[in-house]
Amino acid sequence: MLLNAHISLVLPDEKPSPEQIAIFRQMTPERRLSLAEQLYWTARELKAAWLRARHPEWTEQKVSQEVTRLFLHART
């Protein structure tokens, strides 16, 4: 039996508002892709900053390698 139910993995307060949905629908696909790319690189920068704070002894190369490893194996 195949279920067509959508399972939400976000909390209710994390869901976009109707206004946000309307704005996203008005955007071109290129603009939405650009925003997604910006979000991705910002997430990588934040993860690198967190790793530097947790491991001040690590080199930038080690931080970069760990960020790459974490994002390569990320599930969500």
C-alpha cells in the first residue's frame, strides 16, 4: 500500500507563513536556487565557526576537511 501523505519534519513555528509562501511563489526558479545556494554556504560558514570555537587547536585545513566531511554525510 502506497501512502501519499506528506510527513512534515519541521516544527509548527518553523513553517513558512502564507506571506512567505506567496513571496517564494513569485520568485523565479533562478532566484529560489540562488537563495538555496546562499543558505547552503552560510550553513557551511556557521559550521566552520562552530568547529573553530570547539577546536581552537585545529588548522584551517582541518576545519575545512571536517566541514566537508560533515556536509558530505549530512542526512537533513
